[in-house]
Amino acid sequence: MEEISQKIQAIQVSTQAAVGAIGEISKVINQINTISNTIAVAVEEQSATTNEISRNVAEAARGVDEITQNVTGVAGVGGRTSSGASDTPTGPPKNWRTWRLNYRAW
């Protein structure tokens, strides 16, 4: 009878150890779930940030295109201004009447 009591006690000790181990396993599983959720949130935030960066790069590219067009336009105006300046009389007119007519036409 004592042998049976010892076996029962050994089974109870083993059962308590198993329950403790299962409790520790549950804690680890909960920690893994918490870490997984944190990673999922970080991935979502990173995706949103990447999308925002893409939008900003596209907007910057449009701005560069607009600046390029403006610079090209200014260069064209500069060329026409330079051409017009070279057509402008630089010295005193020899014939005031002709100069005045040319000046009005210009």
C-alpha cells in the first residue's frame, strides 16, 4: 500500500511539474504573439512611410520638370531680349526723324 501511495505522490509531483511547464509555454506563446503584433504594426507603418516617400519623390520630380520648363522659358526670353538689345540704336541718331519713327516702331 505504501508503494501505491509513493507512486500516486510521484504522479502528483510530475503533474504539477507538467502544469508549471505548460504555464511557461503559455507565457512564451503570449510573448511571441505580442512580438508578432508589434512587427505587424511596424510593417504597416513602414509601408505607409514608403508610400508617402514615393508620393513626395513623384511630386519633387514634377517640380523639377516645372523648373526645367521655367528655366527654358527664361533662356528663350533672354535670347530674344539679347537680340532686341542688339537691334537697339546705341549712338546718337544721324537723322532724328528716321530715328524717331524707328523708335516708335520698336
